[in-house]
Amino acid sequence: MLPPGFHFQPTDQELVVHYLCRWIHRMPLPCNAVEEADVYSQEPEALLHGRERAYFFTTLRTSSSGLRVQRQARDGTWMLNTSKTGTPVNVVCDNGDEVTVGYKRNLSFYLGKVKKCTGFVMDEYTLCAPPYDNNGTKLACSFSIADPYTLQDQKVLCVIRQSPQAINNAAKRKREASSLSEISYADAKTDFFSFY
């Protein structure tokens, strides 16, 4: 975690080059603002712990055939946003060479079989090729572009955030749970003092 008063607001390029690439190659990170977690086994609300945004390293889980990513998370599913066609967006190194260093996909979290939108959104970053060799030596920015669709054991960096809708939904669920417990307590209290 960051010390109080510091804000972690990296660019897409910084996330890919300074965090994801370094994490994959077991190099020291600039700071510990990105946590390791199995993003696809928990609902986003549980991962955020009340924060509006959080950063995670994780490994993609694939189907038994290895051809599809398993994005089930308890009672919900992360789905590629169709408005962006699910096609990854290139993350470009802005050192003048305009070289693609990674890819970014945008997903939304849906609950249940009816796929109710929750307002939780995730950007999933993948590395196209390592800009550092295994000794930590920076390679010239001449990436051999890897296939962004290679899935097996792919390491990714995920940014999960709450939309205003998700914040409102969480507050509503909390109020409903609170009122239910008050009703249960009132019923128990009434039954205790009832005379027949």
C-alpha cells in the first residue's frame, strides 16, 4: 500500500512497462501499489474492500481446451464490453518509436444467470513482448509482437473500479441488509414479549 496522501495514477504505458513486465520477470517494482490476487475467483466488491479503484496482478484461467478464458467469479462473470468489440487496444510506448508494448481489454461484471450489470468495470492489461531480458537488461524498443490471444498461463494486470452505479448499488444492498436485520430483531423482540 501507498503512504497516506499519495495517489497512484499510472498511465497505461507505465502499468505495462513498469509494473506488469517487471512482475512477470520478477524484477523490483517501483512501489507496492499493485496486489497479487486471483481476480477471477472473487466478486469485485470483495476485492476492492470499499475502495473505488484497485490494481491487481493475476494469471488468466483457461478452459480445459485452453482456448477460452474462464472469467467466472463466484455468482458473476466478467464479460468483454461489446461496445468496444472485445478487441484489445494497443498500449503504445511513447518514446518516439510508437511501439506497441501491450494490450488493454475492457470488461464489465455481471451477476447471476440473467447477467445483471453491476457497474464494476475492469481494464485487463497483457504484455505483448518483454522489454527486458531475464537479467533485467533493457532491450531496445523493438518488440517482437506476441499473439495477444495466447491464453495459457498468461500473466495480466487488472484495474478494477466502481462506477457511480456500483457505488449506489453497494449502498442500496447495505441499507436493505440493515433494514432486514432491524425487522428480524423487531420480530424477535415482539415474539419475546407476546402474551397468549
